[in-house]
Amino acid sequence: MKTTVSEKGQITIPKRLRDRLGLRPGTVLDFEEAGGRLVGRKLVPADHLDELLGILDLPGGADAFVRQTRGPGPGDAGLEARVPGPNDPGR
């Protein structure tokens, strides 16, 4: 597929390629030169939740924290609804 660079340095990516690669208005592309070729890559936005993964130290884990915060659920019969302290066994 051929395209022509405009006076402003712009190109049109053929619709067939845009559709196949999922390029929508606002998609950010990163261009680099590699071996005399122009290579463009679609940048995938970072998932901001991934940045938060693992930043909390929850003694007893997330399940114990939820039980302490919300109270025991219907399937939690017999489970303690508290977070173990630093001197509790297994900590």
C-alpha cells in the first residue's frame, strides 16, 4: 500500500490497515527509524490500576481486610473477622 507525505509531513494510513490494527481517532503512535525503514507502533495506554498493585501491606491478606471492614459474609461461618496482629502466629 502506498501513501504520500503531505507538505505538512502528514500521511494517511489506509483504512484497511487502520481497521485491522484497531487505529481509531486519538490513537497514539510511536515512530522510529530502523534499518532505513519507518516503523510505527501503537502505544497501549498504561493501566493505572497496575501501578497500585501491591502497594498496600494488608496483614492477613485482602480477604481478612474485607472481613474486618464489612463483617463476615454468608459463606464465612466460623472465620474470624479481624486482621492478625504482628505477634499472631503465622505472621
